[in-house]
Amino acid sequence: MKKCSLDAAKRRFYRAANSIFGKIGRIASEEVVLQLIKSKYVPVLLYGLEARALNKSQMASLDFVVNQFFMKLFSTNNIDTVLLKLVKSFSRLNYLLFCCIYCPA
């Protein structure tokens, strides 16, 4: 089986997600930024992955990318704080992204 590199997908996600902060910074609410990430930028990260079999380290690598973004969004380096804020946000917003990212298929 050919090895799957996720570097390009991760770079595209970082570039796209960071463009949000470049354009709207901290002006928009966390809920608005989460909705933008869900609708525009998570597909950038996940594009084509359904056709590939990812191993645990590749899944952890994708998880790291998303966690780093959420830590930046919520201004924390504590993953527990991120998870609590996500649960609160998704109870108001949309639980789909949370399940898509953190629940195995």
C-alpha cells in the first residue's frame, strides 16, 4: 500500500484557518468562527481522505492540527478547556462537526 502523506492537506487547512484570523481576527464570536471552520475549512482538511485508509498516527496527526486550531481560537493550551468550550458551543451551534472530528466512524 502506498504511504499517504497528509502534509499538503494540513498546510491547506492551516493556511485557510489562519486566513480567518487575518480577516476577522477576534471581532467575530467563537460560534461564527466555528461555523466558518465547519463549512469552509474542515472540508479542505478532509478532502479525499475517505478514499484512503489512515493509520493511528495519521489520525493523531489530523487530530493535532484541529486541536491546535481550537487552542488558538479559544486562547488556551489546555485541551480539556477546548473540549469544554466545544461542547458548550455545539450545544448552541451544531453537534455535527464535533462528532465528525472526535468520534470514530
